[in-house]
Amino acid sequence: MKYNVLFLHGFFSSGNCDFGKALKNCLTDELRSYDDMYATDEVDVLSPDLPLDPNSALEFIRKKVEENN
């Protein structure tokens, strides 16, 4: 099974923040090593940089969800 996770960072942060990196690590490597049940699952963590303008950010998020749904 394939899972898509969209991590949304806070404003004045980036998709490459420490929490985003930790989430990617946890959901990809550590989850598989935790339980064999997840060994064949594919997890794609998207952590894009969001526009600073709230309206632009909302439109960007909607497009990402549509592209990865």
C-alpha cells in the first residue's frame, strides 16, 4: 500500500525544517524497522516550501493535494 503524507510547515519556516526531516525519517525508515507489517508499504512524505502569502499558500496546498491524491 502507498501512503502520501503532506507536511505543512509554519509560516517563516521551510519544508526542510527539523520536524519535517524527523517526520520523513520516522515514516520511512523507522516505521519499517518497527514492525514487519509495514515492510512493504511505501510512504512518501511531501514537505514543500509554502508561499508566505496565506491565499497563495492555500492555493498551493490544494494543488498539492490534488496532484497526490
